[in-house]
Amino acid sequence: MSYKISFEEVLDLRDEKKDLELLINNLYREMENDPEIEAEGGPVCDQYGDELNKLENRLYKVNKQIALYDEF
């Protein structure tokens, strides 16, 4: 049995998607301007990478839920 999300839930997901995209873009911009970033990697790069992975994983899930809603 599959759970169908409501119209209100998909509106919330679309808002969350916009917020996540903005956060990801801002984090990339911040990372590009951070003087502590090491070209070959390191703890600062790892911290940015972990945060980007979390945000991008959540965005993937949100997009998947929106796509399922849009199919119907």
C-alpha cells in the first residue's frame, strides 16, 4: 500500500525544496570564499562535504516525493 501525500504536504515540500536549493547554493558560495579550504582536502573540506551531502540527500528525497505526487 502506498501513501499518497496531500496537496498541502506537496506545497510544503516545494517550499522545502526552494529552501534546500538556496542553502546548497549559499554553502557552495561560502566554500569558494573560505580561506581555510585546502586544495587537497582536509578537515574544513570534510565539514563542507558532510553538510552538502546531508542537504543534497534531503533534496533528493524531497524531489522524489514531489515527482511521485506529480505522477497522479
